[in-house]
Amino acid sequence: MKRIFTLLILSVFTLPLFSQILVQTDFATYNGLSSGIPPGWFISWNDTASSHRSFYTGAATCGLACPAYKFGWDSAYVITPAFAHADSVRFYMKGNGSFQANRFQVYGGPDTTNMTLIQEFNNVSATSTIMTLPLDDSYTNVKFYYHKDSLGYNVGFDDVYVFAGSFSGISEHAVLDASIYPNPSQGKINVEMAHFSKSLSVTVSNILGKVVKQVVLNTVAANYVVDLNDLEDGIYMVNVRNEFGEKTQRVVLKK
């Protein structure tokens, strides 16, 4: 009996640590319509109007890939599907627009009615941020709630994971294995990758850091062509991003 007990103790302490992802979404199907909401999720504010739609398509405000959800309405909230025995939640967020005071709250609870505040973020940063928060074992849902100032300021929200164990998902800061050429360019550049991608988000900034072009190429490919003919000759920083990571390269445009 003593030997069996010892083996049991050893087996408990030698179990491998791994990540069990219980709930996740990258909002890949979300288009501002209720029909595009990820299965099992609840989104209180949905809008397709071009002037204030409830999703982002620009790589600068998305996580790994676009689209991302946009908290652009006061008291908008998102609730996860039900789960069991999670210990953490991880998500991407980034403020966008002319800064105004704001609050972003995360709640958890044993149902969608009786929820406890886990964390409150006062004044979400305009810098892309990955947050990981602990969850109580009794929680079955997580709620994300945004208090927006009447003068504006929105929050991009993406790549949500509810999990147990040590997170081992894709690194949000992985460097994309891609070649961007020719450089100098006469108007078009190629983005060539070693693997096929489901889409490619491209953000082009001038030397002052101002975004001058954003495009999402929603085709499955390993080689994409980006047209820069609508830009003036000059030096630009080209950021490309997909589900495998991102890469930024200086490109000279000389037509």
C-alpha cells in the first residue's frame, strides 16, 4: 500500500503543464451583423454603418489578423460562451482616436447575471497590449464592458482566449517569415511567404509615422501583391500581418 501511495504522489507532481484552451475567438467572421457573431458569444452593440461600424479592418488596430471587434459605443459589452474550470483569460486591446478618459472592465461569474469585477482599466492605452487575467474556478462566463466618453475614443478588441494551464498559443509578437520586394519599388510590392495565409493586413506609414494606406487582402495565398501607386514617391514603413505574425520593412517608392 505504501508503494502505491508513493507512486500516486509522484504521478501528481510529474503531470505535464500544458494549455487547454476552452474558449477562443479572433472575430474572423465578424462583420457588424448579428449573423457574423462567433458562435456562443454575445455582443451587445453591432453596427455596419461605414462611419461608426462595430469592427476594425486596419492592421494597426487588430490583433493577429483583421477584423477585430470595436468598442465604439458607451456601455457596449461582449460576453463569452460558457466554460468550466478555466484559470485565465487573455486578450488584445488597443485604444484608437483622439484620447478621452475611459474605463474598460472585465467581469467573471458563475452565470451571466451574477458577475464580479476582475479588473478595471482606466484609460486604455493607444499602444497594442496583450492582457492576461486570472479567473476563479467557479466562473463560467467572462464579460468585457466599455465606458466611452461622450467626446469619443474607441477600443480595438481581439484574440480572446479563456484557458487553463500555461498558455502556449501563437505568439502575438512572432516575426513573420516574409520577403517584401522589390525595394526600391516603382509602384507595387510583393509579399512572399513560406506558408499559405488566410489573409494579409497591410499598413503603410510615412516617415512622420502617419498611416497613409491600409488594406486587408482576404484571399488564401503565399504571395500577395500590394499596390502603392496611389502614394507619392518617398520612404515608407510597410507593416504586414497575418495569423503567423508580423513584419515591418522600410520601402522606397520611386515611380
